[in-house]
Amino acid sequence: MTFSTRMAQALDARRAADGWRQRRLVTRNDTRTLEVDGVTYRHFSSNDYLGLSQHPAVIAGWRQGAPGAGASGHVTGYSRCHAELETRLAEWLGYPRALLFISGFAANQAVVHLLAQKNDRLIADKLAHASLLDAASHTPATLRRFHHNDVMSLTQRLATPCDGGSLVITEGIFSMDGDSAPLAAIADATRRADGWLMVDDAHGIGVVGEQGRGSCWQQGVRPDLLVVTFGKAFGVSGAALLCSEAAADYFLQFSRHLIYSTAMPPAQASALLAALHEVQQGDALRQRLNDNIQRFRAGAAALPWRLMPSQSAIQPLIVGENGAALALSQRLAQAGCWVSAIRPPTVPPGTARLRITLTAAHQKEDIDRLLEALHDAAGE
Ligand SMILES: *Cc1c(COP(=O)(O)O)cnc(C)c1O
């Protein structure tokens, strides 16, 4: 089959399944509101959970750095901002070392690709992020998946013999369900099997745990490899791997993602230093976010769609079919609320959903208007 035929077939199939993904041109976005095609909506699809993308200190931080690193960190791209950010992240999260990556996607690919070799096995939660599962399926190691948040299922996978190393992979807070992994039990099972634990805490860092240190800190767990990302609660972009001295040295020596890619812009590292400060001092923001979460959950309990049992900023409402999820999303947009519908393959077939995200930037009236629109749609 030629490339053109294959593309045409795949595109037709996607259209037919109501699965077409449409980018929308956003002309203004202040986390609380969003302007699309000249219309302003209350914005319930942002991962900027603390509203830091709008914070004056973060914006000022960005202006203090150069727009480009000019080279990979191994050549001349490693600046004072990068070094200071790595040191502060490592101290804050209680690790010997931190290494910066250009994105969470890149960090996950780098870790999985570098570690997983022949005879090793990767044991990942079924709902782990595409960046982890994708990477895992392209290594010479065996990929096994365990049932979502199911420690028994993990233990069974770990019990089968393996000649190489075992890397257990999970998330702190799951991106499409909003629930938390039982990290202490997972860490225990992993340790007993002599494996390593990798946690991707994209949605927990900054949001939960003392000073916003994330899911692992909150649950008293220190995984061998912790990936935190800065495109969500930090309000910027980028990621870091927290690990031991030896692992950091190994990554610096051998990770092609670090060696053959331009370092994060110094401006971004500088903005992230400011964002880190705001996250550490962010108890009031986290309180406001939590108040919004509780207000939403109380008001959404009587809706006819299944609200996932999530205590996080991610509050998914399971609709089922793709078309129904899209229709509900459009109905909410008519009522002035922007909530993206998430469909397979991002989520399992038959579980298309509205992925409602709440932030510290929302006011009580925003939550109330969303609830009102949902109840109106339910009544129709
Ligand atoms: C968003 C996300 C990523 C990717 O991070 P980026 O910095 O956006 O590339 C990785 N893992 C999880 C769980 C995510 O939600």
C-alpha cells in the first residue's frame, strides 16, 4: 500500500468513527477564559491548574533569559539558569540530582529508551500516558501491562521470572481519569521483586503534597525515577527527571535526547525558577483549587453521567459514545463553557468523556455556571 492510500484510508476511518480531531484557533487564553473564533468562553480544559501561566513573576522570569540556548547542554547550552533550576528541583523533591528535558514527552521517551534493553521488562499501568507506552513498545524489552491501579495484577506480572531488569511504570495522578495511583503499595511490590519504579507525576506536581511536591511526596514514596513536567501546574513547559547520582551520570553520558537536542531556552528555565517559587508558596492557590473541586463535585453528584471518583483537578464525566460526547461538549459551548470531549484512542472505546479541568483561576460563579449548563443539558 502506498503512503497516500494508507493516509486516505486512515482519515476516512477516523471521520466515520466521529473521531476527527479538530484544532481550534485560540485568540486569547487567560486560563479562566478562552476566546475561540471571537467568542469568549469560561475555560474548563486547561492544565494550568494554579493559573501560573498568567503570573507576573513567571512572565518577568521569562523576560530575563535568552530566547535560545544555542546548543545542546553538552556543548554550550547549559547556563546558570539551567544549573540553578536543576539544583533547586533536586533539593525541593529530595533527590541527589535533577536533569532538565525539553518536554514530558521527551523525558519519558528518553528514560524508557535508555533503560529498557534486551531481556528487560517494562510493566506499565494500562492507563499510562501515550508517551510512556509508545516508548515502551519500541524497545527490545518485553512490555507487560497491569490492570489500572491494581497491585495484585502488578504483583502477578512481577512474579514471572525475568533475566534482566524490571521497570514498573505508573503515573501519580492519571491524566484522563484524575485518580491517584496507590504508590506505596506499588513501590513495595516493585522493591520486593528487585525492580525499579518510575513515576510520571505530570498532574500531581505543584498540585498535591506539602509545598506542591506532588503525589510521591504526599504518599511517602521515593521512586527510583521521578518525571515531573512543567506544562501543567507550573504554567510553562518542559520537564525534569529526578534520580540518583549514578542514574543522572548515565543519562548525561548516554541519553541521545539530551546529547543531540538543543537545551531548553534559558528564558524558559528562568521562568521556571519563578514558577517553582510560586508553587512552593502556593498554598492559597491550592486551597482555591480544592474549594473549586469540592464545589464542582457537590453540584455534579446528581447528573446522569458517571462522574469519576477523582479528588484532583481533573473531573471526567463519562458520556460513552463519541457522538454523544461531542454533542454535549457543543451544548456546553453554546452555554458559554468550553469543555473538550476526549475520545478513543486517548481513552478506551465506549468511554468518550468530557474531561473537565478546574483551576485556581476559576471563580465560584464559573463553577456554578458550568453546573447549571450541565443540568440544563441533562434535562433536555
Ligand atoms: C502532559 C503529559 C505528558 C507530556 O508532557 P509534555 O511536557 O506536555 O510533553 C507526559 N505524561 C503525562 C501523564 C501527561 O499528562
